Amino acid sequence: MADSRTLTLNRPLDMHLHLRDDDMLRMVAPHSAAQFAGAVIMPNLVPPVTSGEMLTAYRTRILKVCNGVGEFEPLMTLFFQHYTESQLSAAQPHLFAIKLYPHGVTTNSESGIHSINAAEPTMRLMEEMGIPLLVHGETTGFVMDREREFLTIYERLATRFPRLRIVMEHITTAAAVQLLDRFENLHATVTPHHLVITLDDVAGGLLQPHLFCKPIAKRPEDRDALLAAALAAHPKLMMGSDSAPHPRHAKESCGCAAGVWSAPVLLPRLAELFEKHGALERLQAFVSDNAVRIHGLNIPQRSVKLVREPWTVPAVYAGGELPAVVPWEAGRELPWRVSAA
């Protein structure tokens, strides 16, 4: 609900979030806990999260660093590999989903799968056990075509496993939006930064390393299709930030790491965007209601209030010996902020 100066969101959720570990976890996790009732936590650590024991231990570390910030539920995922029924059963007390990375397509995906066909026995188990499949859907082809080339794989999986809930993660193309309406069991997340930027913003002038991410931002017509679906609160589309922090030195380097750290600005930036397009009343569905319905989530009640009060995004976040990380929209004034009250 909203009036001219306040906006209250019920149980906002980030359905795709990287929190890393150790010092980086301590730096970035409180920013997500301050704005969201829960988040789907990506498992591509080093080493990746591949067992119930690792998953539970990681969840405990997350809750520890978020203690006192706000009631926050980490929705935990396993890194896709060939699992047995007993292994999945052991992980199920805290398991939300399994995340599939094709080999080598993004950060820490060297342990990703080489063959979709060989992965099907585990997918069959997931279908039987009601475990969602989250997919980083890119091939290793030409960078602008990687998502488009993967869409045929989504079609095959959605057909072969009709009871498997499949989420196309961080979609970036108009073609992926169109695919949503063709298969009942196919859903998607989209990042706020892909609703705003195109490849021209990343590399059209001087290279902007803090906008470089995978999947790479695409063409204006792709951005516009994503934005239209989000503003309409398409019932199969969920907000998943893919907020992916890297130390400043790893971004501002010749080997620029892929990832946009958007966590500190997510809800204020979305409020600005949806208000600009006259769709503020649909932000609740995009950041919560769709995900709750699609996944049948039982997240504790928590309201997050935003107020119309300008603030300037810090140029960098750092604390003591913790890593320095540059946020999305660094140095920009935003008209909405999350209320501390």
C-alpha cells in the first residue's frame, strides 16, 4: 500500500541473491536483511554447496551475520550435481531449490554440468520430490546469443518434466519473456538493473565495470520487454536481484569480475522505477506476491516501509577490514529510502 510519501511492502523477497562468504558475507548480507523478509541464496561458493551439511552450515553463517538487522529467511539452494534420493532427503529440512550452472558460464561455475541429458535422472528425482530447478540459462556461444540459444533447452526440459517447477534465472531477452506464456511449469526471475540498462550503458562509451554482469545486458528492445512484463506484474515473473558483490579491486581491473552489487538500493530503485511508469501499485506483486504464489512460500510476516526522502547512494561501502564494494547507482540521488522506523 502507498500514499504520496510512503510505501509499505509486505514480505518483500529477493528470489536470486549472492551473499558470498566470510568477510564479504559480513559486509553484504545485512544490506539484504534490512530490506527483505527472505531471499533465495545462490550456492556457487568455493567450494560449492553440494550437501545437506554444507547447506545447513552456510545458512547458520548467514543468520549469524544478519542477527539484529531484521527478520530474514534464507531460502537455501544446492549446486546442481548428480544427487541420490537419500542425499536430497537429507538436505530437505532447509532446501528450497537446486541451482543448475552450465560449466564455465559465470562466476564459480567451473563445477557446473557438461551435459543436460546426463542431468536428467536428478531432475526426475526433483520432480518427484517437489524441489524446484533454478537455471542459469546460457550456452557458451557468442555472448549476445547465449540466452537465446538456451531457450530450446528450457522448452525440452519443460516438456520432459511437466511437474518440475523450472525458473529461468535473470532473463535478459524479449524471447525469454515470450517463452513464459508457453509452458505452465516455466517461470522466471529478472534483475532490477536489467530493467534499466542496456549493453550501451556498459560499453557504449568508457567501460563501466560496475555494470558488467552475466548474462550481459542486451538491446533496448530486450530491456523494454523485460520492463513491460515487470511493470505489468506478469504472474510468472519474480524479482531476483542477482546482486553479486566483488571487491572494488576485482571490478576495476583488466580482468573485471562479472556482477552488479545492487543490494543497498533495490527497493528504493524499484519504487522510483515503478512510480515513474505509474505502476507503483504493482510493485508488491513483483517483489513478493508472485513468488509466494508460485512457490507456495510460508515466509514470516514482515513489512518494509519506504519513505519519499532523498538520499545519495554512497560511492563505496567498506568497514574496517571488510572489503570495499561499489554499489549499483553509486553517487546517485534516489527519491525513496527504506525507513528505519
